[in-house]
Amino acid sequence: MARIAVEENLTDIKTALMEMGHEIIDLRTEKDAAHCDCCVISGQDKDVMGMQTTSIAGPVINAQGQTAEDVCQTVNEKLS
């Protein structure tokens, strides 16, 4: 399965992704995302000007306003 970096405060999403067999990495710094297939963020730290730079070649999924099930479905779609 995939190696996914997830922000620390998204515990329900971490649990759901682990139950699906994915390897979960706590996303604390930019370096944590370096060797991951995908990242899940809370959306709380978006740049004020709406500009974002990413340190990962794979998809970055914003979990804001979504259920854990919604995020898991999005992760599977992006990684397939």
C-alpha cells in the first residue's frame, strides 16, 4: 500500500487510512513528506495569499470539511 503523510491533528483520518493498510507518517515538517506517495493536510495552514509550494511530487489532499471516509476515497482515487 501507499506511504501517506498526515497532519498530526487528523487522527480519525490516520486511523481510517491505517485500517486500509496504508503506512502513515506524521506530517510535522516539510521533510516528513519527502518520501511519501501522498499528503493529507487539515487546510488550517494555507498561505494567506493563496499561494502554496509543495515538497512532494504526489497529490496533496486538503481534508478541511471532509469526513474520514471522504478523504480515504479521495486518497484511493488519486493513487490509483
